[in-house]
Amino acid sequence: MRARGTLRELAPSGPSRALAADAADARGRGRPAYGDALSPREQEVAALAAGGLTNREIAGALHLSPRTVEQHVYRIMRKTHAVSRRHLPTSRADS
């Protein structure tokens, strides 16, 4: 945090700094929010889970941890109101 404050003090003030702040506000911070729509990664996980793969198999195929896949499946089921993995969307059109 101290380094960030020092950099802020050293940064030129004026219009260029204001424009950079406006650009950062317009873009937003962090990852994009998908709301109730599935993210691209969730769509991949949903298609594999609907195809009958286990969390461990999906994790191996997508180079993720089984726990991460478990969290994705949970969010997918919550977003799509699916009652089982068989009812998960299998394509982008289904989500």
C-alpha cells in the first residue's frame, strides 16, 4: 500500500491523470459480471457435466481443481434452476 501511495504522489496531476481515472471508472474493476447468465467457463463446465463427466474428469479436462469445478457446478445449477446435472444446459443457446 505504501508503494501505491508513493506512486500516486509522483504521478503528474492534471488532465492526463483525470482522463486515466475516468477511463478506469468506465471500464470498471475486476472480471465482468454475468449476472444470471453463464460465464464462458461455466458454459464449458455445464456442457461437460451434462455429458456425464464427473467433477474430477472435468477438472482434468479443463486443468482446474475438482473443488473449482464443484463451485462452478453449484453456481450453474443455481443460475439455471437445474434439479440435476442431467438438466444442465449443453450449449450457449440453452443458457
